[in-house]
Amino acid sequence: MFIIQSRDKDTGARTGLLKTAHGDIPTPIFMPVGTAGTVKGILQRDLAEDINAKIILGNTYHLYLRPGTDIMKAAGGLHKFMSWDRPILTDSGGYQVFSLSGNRKLTEEGAVFKSHIDGSRHVFTPENTVDIQRIIGADIIMAFDECAPWPCDYDYARKSVALTHRWLDRAVAHFNETDPLWGHDQYLFPIVQGGVFDDLRKMSAEKVASAGLAGNAIGGLSVGEPAEEMYRTIEIVNAILPDDKPRYLMGVGTPVNLLEAIDRGIDMFDCVMPTRNGRNGMLFTSEGTINIRNRKWIDDFNPIDPEGPSMVSLQYSKAYLRHLVMSGENLGAQIASIHNLAFYLKLVGDARKKIEEGNFKIWKDSMIKKLSERL
């Protein structure tokens, strides 16, 4: 299911191949976020061809509420519903439920919450989130967990981790007792939690590792903690998680975050930053970060990025993109989103090449200097 193909001699970086029913995924990999069955504003054709996404995300919470499991089942699962024949990963919805704060209540059984759409009452449990993800049909599904807030005190984090571990036992048991609905295998990934407390992270990593599942995830980071805390936590957790299983860092992050995490042995990433920032006029390029709204780009007729991570990066000028964004044209958000996602995919692809060539560390350090520049 996961084959490690090469390792960097100076860091923990490695390349691999994650095999799923809907295709093989080269790692390290970035996964565009398609929360509600769409990567916002981007056609599946462009996702596959210009961006070259190998796997995308869907979200259990949002798809459960709308269009709902009856429609998902009638459609034959998310792949058919959205006309996407490549791999999909679904988050369990835990992060979304716990971000509702005042509209949810935790119990031993699960999480009771009110829909953000119409205020209706719902319950997520470790078991029914597996069932929902069986209906959605994602290749990789996540165990239901609690993402503790940052900052939180030690006692809260300790109780949260213990609850997540009890839920994990139930999720694994239910996963093993049920079968996929759509004729292809699904993999369940558990999630390491524990805030920024080293002993809790170690305990959680040991629990997750002992589950013996196909891959493992690290959650509860990039929620406000300093980057140094995130990197330290990754090192602590990856020293415990099985080396021969893929490691997924959830919800992270900036291009610099990705390179630093790859350095520490992370294989998979997702984040809304490329699309969300793109819609707001922030572009990640090979020479640094651009705020396309700045006047300096008003008559810059050079390509968005001369290194061309995508077709649109070379086809359209900064001046034209600025015009679209300032005019509120939907095409501006679309071009910026495609460019940013293609940049992220090219970045992890370049990292893969540098690991294979044996010069990842030198390349990473030079790239971080560029990526930290505001143009």
C-alpha cells in the first residue's frame, strides 16, 4: 500500500508511492481541499490537467449536511457524484464540529452539534462517521477525533487525548466490522493529538502506532501555535510513528511549512491557503509572495510566474490578473487559485526530485529564502 522509494541522507525527507484503488500517489504530496465536493471555483478538468492534483479532499461534516447521505448513496459515492476518478481523502468532520464551539456538546458517545445551515441537531460518533465515509466512498477516511483548541491548558488536552483514543478504539472496531459500499478498498487513518505538550503527543503517537492501520495523521497543529512548536511536535511524533506508513500532517500550511515538514519526514499535506489566499489576491511564486492588489503590478505585463507551475501562470500577466481581482471578476479568483495550487503541487514535486537526487537540504534552504520574500 505504501512503498518508500528514496531517502535524503541529511534529513528525514523521503519519497514514496501510496497505492489506492483510484490511482497511485507519489509522495510527498499536497492535496487540494474540496470541502463540499468541489475545489472552490475550479473545474475537475483543470484540477487534473493544469494543476495535476493526484488526490483531493472532501469533508464529512459538509457533505453529510449537504447534499446529505441519501443523495451521496443514490449518486454512487463522491467519485461519481463529482466526476472525479482519482483518489479522495475525507476528513471525519471532527475539526468542523469542534470549531462550532457554542453550537456543540461533547459526550462519551460522540459530539452533539447544530448545523451551521439551518440549526438542526445532529450527532457524530466514531461509528457513524465511518458509516458516512463508507457512503461517500473516499479512498482514505479519517477516524473521528477531538481537535483541542490552542491555547488550552494541560488538563483539558489530557482529557481530550484520552477521549480521542477511546473514540479511536471504537472507530477501528466498526471499520473492521463493516465493508466498503462501492467495490473498492478504503483505508482508515487515525489522528495523533495532544496540543503542544510533549508527553501527550508521545502517548498519542504510541496509541496511534499501535492501531496498526494503513497510515497515520498528525492533527491539532497550525491552529495558532508558533511554527517552532509545530516543527518540534512533528519531530517528537515522527520518532514514534511507523516509518513504513505514510504520515499526513493535517491542515498545513504555508510553502515554508511544507518544506520544513518534508525535512522532518511528513508525506502528505492539505490546506485551504492556496485557494483562500488566491481568492484574496495573494500569490505564491517561485520568487516570493505577491499581493496582486498592490499598484506596482498595474502595468507589469510579465507572466504571473515565469517558472510556469501551470498554464495560466504563463498565459496571463500580473497586470491582467490585478485588473480582474480589482474588478471583482470571478476569473481573477479562478486564475489565482489554479496558479497557487499548481505552485504547491510543483513545490512538493520538486522536493521529491531533490530527495531522489540527494540534494534536498541545499535546495530546501535556498527555496525557503525565496519563499519568505514579499515582492
